[in-house]
Amino acid sequence: MRIIKIFFIIFLSFLKLYPILEDKDRTFEQFLDNFISKIEIKEEQVNKAIWLLETTGSKDAADLVATLDSEYKIYFSDEEVYEKLIYFEKDGLQNPILKRELKILLNTFKANMLPKSILIDLSKKEAELFQTYANFRANIEGKRVTENMIREILKNETDVKTRKIAWEASKEIGLELADKIIDIAKLRNKAANHLGYNNYFEMQLDLNEMSKEVLFDTFNDLKVHTDDSFKKMLLEVNEILAKTYNVGVDEIGTWAWKDPFCQIDPIESVQLKDLYADKDVLEIAKCFYEKMGFEIEDLVKRSDLYEKEGKNQHAFCIDIDRKGDVRTLNNIHPNSQWMETLLHEFGHGIYDLNIDRNLPWLLRTASHTITTEALALFMGRQAYTAQFLEEFLNSTNNELLDSIEKGIKRKQLVFSRSAFLITEFEKEFYSNPDQDLNKLWWDLFEKYYYMKRPENREDKQDWASKYHIGLAPVYYYCYLIGEVFASTLQKKILEVTKEDRIWRKGAAKFLTERLFMPGNKYRWDDLIEYVTGKQFSSDAWVQECN
């Protein structure tokens, strides 16, 4: 009887308290309505300016991005607003959606609680870096060449001298960008120090809900469990490359691989080139997504798909307004790499387009770069599966299909080493931007690839030629964690649909309901558990690689 009385008293106390808790939630909702109405418009303006800059490389567009971006960031540096958020956090909210919105806002404010002069300077320098990159073209024997041209040489040329010249040309932009990137890195570190972090690298991980310890423990675990496979693969690869280029095995270097950063299958089947020679990869990508049940015609129409002067030579997807204006930038050529890239970027697109529009504005994004990259990587992988090549390219060459599937494992192994390298490089870079960065870059290359560094690179800045170091900092780890999640996702979809062709049935429904629609309601690791029913694990990826 006494226990019942105590429970009754507690229950009555809660009833008295409930209106107060409800009032706090309502007050925060009112605050959000006012604040979001301002930043929603500004973010759309920034994104449209970025799109203009990336598709034209113009000075006016760079200036516009710098101005709008600094104005956007200044919204998140208002100390009075930040204090309100701290008050809401301490006072406690009941609604889990509101709690998540508060967490996202707090992290965004923490990243921007800086003097206006620093925010303006950062926006200006980063916009200039984008403009420089968009307009740069390498030089081979007096001729300006695009990245696509360099990659075509590295994929197909058998003359060693020509290959070496092309590889060296791929690094020219490093000398152009290095000083600017170092300058920005120091400014980013200054901002991080102002916010109480040791450096920008550590700040970015923390504010993106990634533990530094968990990240490097995971990477170490991935390396340990695949190192034997990588070394065996490397022996096979070097012997094949030595025969291909008629040189000794000990002479094989980065110039012999099929891309400038040793990230794709180094002995990719030459028959893939013939397979795509007369194919329209854009039409194939559209057909693939339509068969899955995703309508992407509007996404394609809004996108910028082919090469032109002054345009960014990479590829990306951007959600302009969180309302359906999603676009991709590509530089399509008829080859397997651009087939994969189109499937990848349109994968980002369908993710953004299928987030629940009834969610609050703050939650209408992917929960983390990891989750949207996982989906895009999962889609890109399809370009190398036997099922895809049979259905969309009418290939029935079993020998070719078998060799391509083996190539997927080689690509996973070599790409993972690139992710290890770049992530550790950034950690050390932001710890000390004044060190010999080119030496650091090639030291890490030797550590992870078990290959000798190229000769006569001491006075170069090869590290700065990697797009992400300057323009997408502390991002690269997301690709490998995304690959790991993609392997788990692939296994889960096979369980759910009982189909090895994801465009047949069930996969689109599962992905939409479990992965896309929740948006940013959950932390990335919680979303992975929600999607797969299990905590994040590297088991499926390790199994695939071995």
C-alpha cells in the first residue's frame, strides 16, 4: 500500500511538471521558426552561388560565394543566440526530434563561434581556392590537358615515358595550390583553437559525431585484417604490370597504375574499354534507376554533365534547397569510371530527393556524410558486377565478368590504403602545417602501399594535388567507413529482397523507408543500426576483401 501511495505522489508531481516541460518544447519550436526562416534562404543563396562557381570558375562567382558564405556563417556566430541554445540544452527538452535539432544547431554554432574577421577571411580564401582549381589545366608538351585526358593515358598507354609524363602532369596543380592550402589550414586551426580544440582535424571529427579513437581503431582493424590479402595482391599486380610495360618488377612505380593516386584496380581489364566504347553511360544510368523505381529525369535535367572550360573537373551532388532542387556535376566520358561515377552521384541524388519532406528543415539532410557516401558507393559498385554488365551492357563473356568481379576486390584493397594515407596525412598536417608535407605524404604512401616513392619529388607538392586535402578537408575517412557500411548494406538488401539484382524488386522500397526517409533524425551509427538491425561492423567488408 505504501508503494502505491509513493507512486501516486510521483505521478501527480509529473502531471504538475508536464505543462512546464511542454512549454519548454513550445518555446524552442518558436525559436526555431524564427531562426530557420533566415538561414534557410541564405543557405539556398550560398548553394546557388557555389553551383555557379563550380560550373563556370568565374571570379564574380567566387566573390559572390565568399560574400554569401561569410554572411551564412555569421548567423551561426551570434553569441546571444548560442547562449539561448545552451539554455535549452541545460533546461532539457522532451521531444526527441527537437533534441536532435538542438544537437545539430549546437554543433553548427560551435564550428562558427568565431570573430567575424576570421569567418570572412575563411570564406574568401576557400572561394579563391575553388576558383583556382576549377580553372587549372595541366600541361603536357605545351598542350593544356584535362584530368580526363590524363586518366585516359594512364588507363591505356603502354609507352613508359608517356605514362611518366602524364603522371607528373597530374601533380602540377599541387605547386599551384600548396601555399594557399597551407594558409587556409592555419586559419582553420586558428578557428579550432579559438573554440578550444587542438586543431581543425580534431574539431571536424568531434562536430561530425565521429570519435578520433574509434576512427583510427577501426582503420587499424581494417588494415590488420586485410594486409595479407593486399600484399599478395600487390605481388600479382606488380608482376603483371612489369610484363605489360616490359620493365623489371623493381622498376614499377605509381606511373604504372591506372590513375594518379593508385585508387582503382591497377590491372583493370582492357576489355572494359571496348565494352563502353559505343555506349551512352547517361542513358544506362537513367535506365538503371528507373528499373529500380526512382524517377531521375528532373535530376538529370538540373545537372551539368559534360566537360567545359572553367568547370570543376571532378563530380559531386548538391541539394540546393532541401525541397527537391538536387543537382549533380559530372564530366562524362564513355568509360567504366564514369559509369561508376554517374551511378554514384545519382545515388546521392536519390538519397536527397527521398528524405521525408515532412521532417523539419534541419533534419532534411543525410545523418552524416558516411551514410550518403555508403549509398552512393553501393550504387557505384553495381557498374562492376556481372549482373549489371549482363543486363545493361549485354555482356555474356564469362571470362570478362569473372575478371571484373576480381577487380572489385583489388579496388577495395587499394582504395582502403588511399583512405588510410589521406586520413593520417590530414591528422599530421593539421598538427603541424609547417612540416615537410611532401615528405610526410610519401612516407605514408610507403607505409600503406609497400611501394617505393617516386624519384625526384623532393621539391614538389604532390600532396596538394589531391582535391580533397584543400577543398573537402577531413572528409576522406567517410569514403572508407561508407564502403564498410555499403558491404553491410549489400548483405542486408540481399537478405530482404532475395535478389542479387537490386533493380528488380524490394531494394528501392527498403532503402527509401529505412535509409532515406529518416534524414538526420539519428546519429550515423544509430541510423546504421536502424537500417541493418545490427551495430556498425566491418565484418562484411573484410570478408569481401579476403
